[in-house]
Amino acid sequence: RKEVEQDPGPFNVPEGATVAFNCTYSNSASQSFFWYRQDCRKEPKLLMSVYSSGNEDGRFTAQLNRASQYISLLIRDSKLSDSATYLCVVNPNAGNMLTFGGGTRLMVKP
Amino acid sequence: DTGVSQNPRHKITKRGQNVTFRCDPISEHNRLYWYRQTLGQGPEFLTYFQNEAQLEKSRLLSDRFSAERPKGSFSTLEIQRTEQGDSAMYLCASSLGTGDTEAFFGQGTRLTVV
């Protein structure tokens, strides 16, 4: 079993749609969680950190469920520019390596 | 440009040759990571430095791979006796302080072994 698992997609959605991605992680002792965005042939960039209480940044909402060991990302009012691969990232013990999921590809269509 | 810089951007090499990649992190960042990414996959952890100390190495990092970070500044990743399976994007990232802080990635070095 992979340490961090994501549905690879692709998720094809129309502009304006709401789309949600989930990610599960295997290490119950994991301490930090993030969503990164990666555009085609580009490097990953931090989208948002995921806090225990959940957090929102504009159209993006991230939530953490420690009991079930999953993280979610909700994107509201999808834009064409949201088309990218979304990477779930877990830090199993603060300060050490970041473990990436395989990524979920999102394609927003006009 | 004050971001993470990687050189070269592209490298084509014949099987069996040695290659070396360089990463210059953001200057005040004490943590430096190497990752490998193949098409359609997420980045896979290779190794991690805290200043000049190499603190973790993945099992993916065979004896043919070696990384250094002399003086805690830039880092090099060397692959000896390259194999076709080594073809991938090699990504370097740096961060400051704890694992809760953002890791900034370079644009990567794309290696093709022919």
C-alpha cells in the first residue's frame, strides 16, 4: 500500500463546477499536510497547508480527518486556470521528508 | 532570480555514463530535498539534507546514487553507470526551519538515458 494515495483522475468538469478530491495516508503519526499544484511540465508549488480545523483560501477549502486518515480539497466555481495536477503531501514526522501522492489531474472545460 | 536553481535543465546521456546535477537552494534555507518524478507519477523522495548533513536516504537511492551538500549551500546529485530506468525528472526543493514550512521546488533536471 502506498503511503499517500490519490485517485489519478482525470476529473473533467465544466467551468463553474464544484469539484472535490480526496487523499488517504497510511501513517497515523503524520503531522503536517499540504496540497501542492503542478502544471504540465512545471515544478510543484504549494497551494495550501491543511490544518486540523480545516481552512479556506478563496475558492479552495482543505479539510483533514485524522480519524479516517484522509485529506480533502474542494474547489468551488472552477476556472479554466484551475486545470492542473493536484498533489497531496504528507509530512510523516515534522522536519523530515515530504511524501507525495501520485496526484489527481483536473481538467476544467469551457 | 532568488528561487531554487537547478542545472542543467536537460541532460541526455548514454547508458553506463555518469551524470551530475546541481541544485542551488534559496540562500537562507537550511533544508534541501531531492526528488525524482516520472510521467504521470508524483515526486518520489530520494534524500534530504539539514545544512550539510544528509539525514535521510530513500531505499530508491541505490549505491549508484550519491548526493552531497558541502558547506550546507548548493547540492549535487551524481548517478553512476546510468541505466534507462534512471530516465526521469530530478527535482530539488528547499525549505526553512521545520517541516511545516513551504518547500520551494526548482524547475528540475530532465534526464534521458539512451
